[in-house]
Amino acid sequence: MIDANSVPAKRTPFTVQPIPVQRVLDRLDVLLSQRDYVNAEQQLLFWLSEAKNGNDLSGQLTLSNELIGYYRKQGNESEALRYVDDAVNLIQTMNLEGSITAGTSFINAATAYNAFGQLEKSREFFEKASIIYESSPAVTPFQMGGLYNNMGLNCAALGLYEEAMELYQRALNQMERVTNGSLEQAVTLLNMADAVAAKEGTLAGENQIGKLIQSAYAHIRDESVLHDSYYAFVCEKCIPSFSYYGFFAIASELQEEVRRIHEGA
């Protein structure tokens, strides 16, 4: 006689087998900090396949969002926008329109479109995200700051410099409320310098640009900031701006700091 309890249940189209999302994301963070992009991509695609096999729509949405960011950073437009479509379709399938999850996905979509020069499409998604975020008391200052900073980048790319500066200031105001938000403020200040340079020119805007650069450096050197892999990531993101505006000593100093962090010194 066969023990009915020993027979595995048949999987139906409605059976959900969730993937271990947090474990996947933790492992992804390690791979990205090691710049192991090949294995990072393989992990994302493997777990996306597992989420699909297990009818885990929430897991699929999380991984689609991660893949948008991954392929955006790799400069792979077709794959990044493919997962934008997947994320948007999943939001509709899961009836998540108007949720913070949808807002975050829209920001990822907008950032991808902006990176690949589809500026009006980017603005459309940013506006959708803004409506959701600004109407939800559960959205954190960190999330709001990230939204405004990225919206500012889009406006600057469209030549809407005054609107960009207003958004950057909103981002700074939000990040002032965030514990250890100095690094994000530094990035925003450098974005403001770029907006001034684009509008006024580097010579005409020299004084204002210089003040913004020095302020950004002061935020990076905030003594409360932990010098970890994220610090190194932000420094690497900022170094080209310091060099571009002629602050070569700062760029060299930060490059050495990045080297020490990566080498575990």
C-alpha cells in the first residue's frame, strides 16, 4: 500500500513556490561588490526562471526590476527595456497600480529610458512615480530623495534647468532627514554643478560650480560616513566629476581611497 502522505502534491497553475528573494538579493550585492558581473547576471536569470516555474509573480517583479538596473549599468538597451515591459506587465497582472511597489518600478523604468536617451518616455514614468510617492505617507525620505534626484537628471537632460535645480534642492532637503545621507547629497550636489555648467557654461558658472563641488567633497568626507563598498561605489561615481571640473587632487585622493577599500587595506 502506498502512503498517501508520501506522494508529492501535484503542482497546479495556481501553486506558488516563492523564491528566497532576500537571500538572492544578498548574494547579488556580494557579486556586484566584487564586480563579478557574469555571475551576477547568471544568478538573476536563474532565479527569474525559478520564479516563473514556481508561479511567483512577486519574485518575478523583483528580479525584473533588478535586471532593469543591471542591464542599464551594462549599457544593454534592448535587455533593459525588455525587463521594463515585463515589470509593467506584472504590475498590471498583479493589480498593483498605485502601490509603492509600482512607483519604485516606474522609477526604474524612467531611469532606464533616461539612460538610453528616451527622455520624454522617461519623464512620463517619473511623473507616474511622483504621483504615487507623494501621495503615500509610507514612502521614506530616502526614497523621495532618490526620486527627486533622478527626476532632476531627466529635466536637466531636457534642458529644463530651473526645474532640475528645484528638484535637486528637494532631494537635498529629503536626504538631510536620512541617517548617513551625506553620500547621496554629494551626488546631488555634483548633479547641480552639471546643471549650472550646462545652463551657464563652465566659465560663467565657475564660482557657483566651485561652491557646489566643495560642498560635495565635504559631504563625502563627512566623518560619520562608513568607508565600505558602498562608499567606494559612490566615490567612483563622483571621481569623474571632480576631475572634469579641475579638482584633480580630490579625484586622486578619492581614487586612492577606493583602491584601499577594494584591497581591504
